[in-house]
Amino acid sequence: MKKIIICILSIFLIIICIVVYGVYQKNENTAQIGVDNKTYESYENKEVLGTDIISIIKYNYIKKNISFSYFYQKA
């Protein structure tokens, strides 16, 4: 009987952790979108050079993919 209760509680706890992590990630993404929008709004109605646009795109690409770069480094 105790094993069944522990098993059910473990599964319930894992499901709660997954849901909480999903909500946390969604909130983090929403906050990051707000920061990115404020950055892009600073360039609104201004003359922007092509090199500035490329720099912004490159910066955002690097910032978004920096966590994966460690997996692809060769020894």
C-alpha cells in the first residue's frame, strides 16, 4: 500500500515540476521579448545603416544560441 502511494506521489510531483518549469520558461521568454522590443523601438523612425542591422541580428543570434555552442566545440 505504501509503495503505491509513494509511486503516485512521485508521478504527481514530476508532473507538477514539468508544469512549473513550462510556466517559468514562458515567463522568461515573455520578459526577453519585451527587452528585445524596447531595443528595436530605439531604432524606429531613424536612418539605420546595413552594418547596424547585421550587428543586431548577429548579436541576437549569438545571445540566443550561446548555450548550445559548448556542445559543438571540437577538442
